[in-house]
Amino acid sequence: MPDPAFIHVEKTIYGLKGELHNAATIVAGTKTDNSDIYLTADIYYVDDEGDHPMVFDPGNPANDNYLPNPNYDGNAVLGIIAHQDILYSGAEDDKNLEINGVVMALDGFVKWGGSGDKDHLRIFGALVCDNGSYRYTGGSGYNNSGVYYYDDRLRVTPPPNFLPLCKPLFLGFEVVK
């Protein structure tokens, strides 16, 4: 895959998973074809030594069980954009799901879309949606915990074709009477 990569699919993406070493943006659908993206297994950043940016300890019952990894020295960044819904299905994964990157549903939800019981959901990046977000419903889904940890690198080195966010700079003020 080129670095940076921009991938646009005009229909639904029924399975997205894997490791990312570079910068990429993946888009599903068009304004006239509101398509979904199914996240079927972990999507995580990996550096050249195989380190991940975050370390997950499911044995720790508190919400501080997802911590920065000081050994990670990669520069991967990912944007996942669906014109409709982004669904956590975990269909090809174990009980835990880790997603690194920006997850954005333009006209829909970011939600549980699988079946069965799961344990932990971890998002390292950002979550943006028009209609809301949930990780379980009716006793099915990621029932034990969900942790959303913002990746501040997205602000200065966003995925391809995303707008960077700069902190406001105040140079002075004017008093108006």
C-alpha cells in the first residue's frame, strides 16, 4: 500500500481489520449510496519493532487498563469514513476489539452490529458520528467496558485528506464599547 494511501469503495465494506504501519484513509459509499463499514477484528498501529501505541491489560478492572506504550515509535495514522454506519461486529476476533484511528460515520451511527457476548472495546484515535454511538444493546456486544482514548497526533498529522486541527492562537484583543 502506498504511503500515504487513500482508498475509496463505492459500496459497503463487509470486513476491515489488520495492522497499519503508514498513513491511510478508507472511505465507503457516496452521497447517493450510503454505505456501511463492518469492523470485524482489531485494527491497530504497529511500528517497525512490532510495538503498538497502547497497551491493554484486561486483567485490570478499572478504566485505566489502556495505557500509552513508551516503546512505540511509529507514525501510523488511519481515517475510517462511512457515509452511513460503522458497525463493530468482531466477527473474526476474540472477546476484545481494539481500533486505532479516526472512526467517522457521516450520516449514521458508530454501533454494535454483531451477535453474541464480547468483553472490551478500545478506541485509540477519535470517534465522530451524526446519530450516536453504542457498543452493546440488549445484552449483546462489548458489555464489560469501553475506553475511548484520543490520539493527539491526529491534530497535527491527520490521515490523508483530513483537515488538521490547530489550536487557536490569540495575538491580542480589542475592547469594543
